[in-house]
Amino acid sequence: MVVVEYTYEEMKKLVNLPRDQLISTLSELGAPSEYEPETKKIITELTPNRPDWYSMEGLARALRSYYGEKISEYKTKKSDYVVVVDPSVASVRPYTVCAVVKKLSFDDQKIRDMVLLQEKLLATLGRKVKKFGLGIYPLHGIKFPINYTTKKPEEIAYRPLGHETVMTAEEIIKKHKKGQQYGYLLQGKARYPIFTDSNGKIMALIPIVNSAETGKVDEDTREVFIEVSGSDLHMCKVALNILVCTFADMGGEIYEVRMEYQKEKFVTPNLVPQKIKINLVEINRILGVVFTEKQITQFLKKMGYGYEHGVVSIPPFRADIMGQIDIVEDIAIAHGYNNFKPTMPNFFTSGNRIRKYDSIDEIMKGMGFLELKTFTLTNKEKLHYVGSEETVVEITNPNTVDFTIVRPNLMVSFLDVLVVNKMKGLPQKFYEIGEVHRKKTTKKLVFGVVDKKLDFSEVRGYLQTLASECGFEFKLNKKPNKVFESELSCVILVKNKEIGVFGKIKKEILSGLGLENEVYVCELET
């Protein structure tokens, strides 16, 4: 879940609606929102399928369209800007797409929104920078043509954002916050990808951090160069389109950049709307209603689409539209789910309970823990990242690099959830009962607590309550674990048999995941 926070006054500058109406409309559109009196902010929760809503501008765009205001037609202007892609990047991060945006007017709020939009795109579409990273640079500090190339680590030295001195590539990876977070992506590489301008200035170590000399956007910045670089060309293009459309909504003008690969040359961004042919009869069958073509045209317009002669034009910032069924969903939203009349199905099936909730659920919920349900598949990279080197069962033909093995523990899935919820309030208390596979498939319980400050005895109390309610006695013995701080790392013993682990997650692991608060986790057999 992605969270966007903003004040009503900030949003009112972009779309003039009463606060309660704004909140209820966003919720109707599929972006549940609520007002928090303590912070005086509106909190909007988004699923990852609408990355174009990860900014205030994106949400305002949707609201304006919903209330009949014609959304901007996004176009690029011609330019002589060129980015040359060196063949050496093919073995590291082979793709980049770029753009230039001018006539911008930044203030503190817009800069903050820009940074948050970058972070959300990287965490979701970018799969925490594995699929792509991105950088935004003041145009006045760089000279074209720009080169996307590689150098040996010892040949790279510049002053990164957030530091006052020049650092080598290895120092950036070891000492810089972003290097500690993403440096593993360059591990084992003989050459590192970088951007340089025609004067030879290093603009960024990809995908780690921009140069402070050429990559710091401030309130005086009026023109920017944007690059999105990674291993998935399609997702790079999607992210670039979302960024430039957001900047255009801030008042900017988009300029194309000529990308010169060794055997291919093309310009980016491509903001030509995608076309999808729809079948009105099929749409009515799916929705169980009889809409006229005029009604469907109105619904599509409310959701930001163009429509003519059975063909829908998809805005360039929409990354989630893959076929007609996605358009059907938006038509249903525009009509209003509450406006559909419920009917009884003309068939009957007998149902069974999917899951029997046991006493452990009642105990954990009674202590204020929220239940999780995560995927049983993960990947070796995540497992290694949390210090686990267990023998695992691998998928022979995985459809995605994100899910290649059966998880041998619940810890890795649990930490993933904490990353997604890091913008939420504190304390956070979660638990999951799920299957893992080591030498055989077994069921385990994991629970944990997140807060700014936590006491060992406080979290141990939850384990004590669980043991008391379930009728077993346990002991905690200190034992090293790669996931836990050395002084707060224990195994759980029942009748002198190890049944689980308990401890405080290491700071370096939390830092690598972008987590700033303390985390205690317990995992044990059920």
C-alpha cells in the first residue's frame, strides 16, 4: 500500500472542492482517503496499480477529470538534446530513457512532492531500484551530449548529494546512505554505470546517487533533465511518462531527447496515447447493465479517457491499462458501485470455510496484533539480504524474478510488509501464521513490533502471554543470528528443543530496507 499525505489547503490550490467532497470522491475513485485532525492532513491510501496517483498532481488530475474538466493533452517539443548510450552498459543496467522539462517553478512543497514521487515509483514499479532507478538534474549544470557509460570503480570520484567532500565509488557504497541501501545491485560488477556530460562531469553513479554539483534541484531550478535507467525498458518508459506528465501539470513544457544506442536511435518520452478497441455489448454483459454508447462515452471522459468510434485513447500516464477489462473497471467506477442494483445469481453453489481460525489467532488479535497474509514465494536476493543462507526449493520456470523460491521462513515476508507500511503510524504490531518449506512443509507463526523505542522486556511479554495462553513453558537462550543485534538475539527453547528465534533486527538491515524505527521479531513453530 502506498500512502500520499497532503493538507487540504495544498490540494485546494489544484482542485477547488469542499474537503468532505474531495475525500469522498477520492474514495469512490478507488483511493480511500480520510482526514486526520491531529496532523490536519488528508491521508490517501493507494494500491500499486495506480502509480500516476502517487503525487498530489496525479490525484488532482483525476478529480478534475471526474468533475468534467478536460485534462491536459501531453505533448513533447522538438529539441537537439542527445544522450549517447555506450555498449558497455549492456552487462550492468542496459537501458535508459530521458526527457527535458522547462518553464518549471519550484517551491518547497513541489520539491517535497517530487522527491516523494520518486521514492514511491522506485519502491513499487522500480522494485526497490532493481528494475530501474531515476535521477532529476538542473539543466543549467550540465552540457549535452550526455553519455550513459561505465567506468571501473576506482576511476569514479565525485561529491554525492548529502556530502561535503568528494568520494570514490567504493566509499559511496560503503558510507553513503543510498550506497548502503542499493550498493548490493553493483556487487561483483567490474564496471559501474554512470552518466557524464560532454565536459566529463560525473552526474551520478547509477542507480545510487546524483552528484551534488549537477544533481541538486532547488527553488531556483527552472529546467530539468530526467533520466530513468534500469534493466526493464518498458517500466523505464512508464516511469518517465508519469514523471513528465506530473511536471507538465506543474506548468512545465516537455522536450524530447534523442537516445542513441549502438544499433538503434529513438526519441523519448513517447506521449502518444495508446489505443484499445472495446466491445460495448461485451462491456454491458460483464457489468450486467445496458449502457448506451453515449453513457459509456461520458463515463470514459470522467475517468480521463478519449473515445471515438469504438476506440479508447489511453492517457500516457496510465501504466495499468492492459486490456478491455481494465477499462470496464473504470466504467464501473465512473457509474458508481453503489448505483448497481444487486441481483440474485441464477445458479447455486455450496461453499466451504476456507480457513478455520484457531486459538493462536484469538490470542494475537487479543494482544492488538493485525494479521498478515503474504506470498509463500520469494527470491534468494531477499533471503540473503536478511542473512538467511538456508537450502531452499527453487522454481524451475518462474514467471518473474521476484518469486523464484519457496520461502524457508516467514521473516523475509514479514520485513517486506514493514517496508510497505513504513509511512504508517506507530506502533505497528503484525503477525502471520503461514507455511514454510525447509526439508518439509511446516506451519509457523511470526509476530513483530515496530516503534521508535522498544524494550526487550515489553516485546518478550507478548511471547510470555502467548506461551501462557497456549499452555507451554519456554526459555530464551542467547544465540547469534545474522538478522538480530548480537546482544538481543535469542533462540526459544521448549523442553530443551529449539522451536524458534526472538530478537531485535540489526540496524544495518533496517537501514538497507529504508526503515528508521526499532523492530523486534519472533518466529516459532506452531
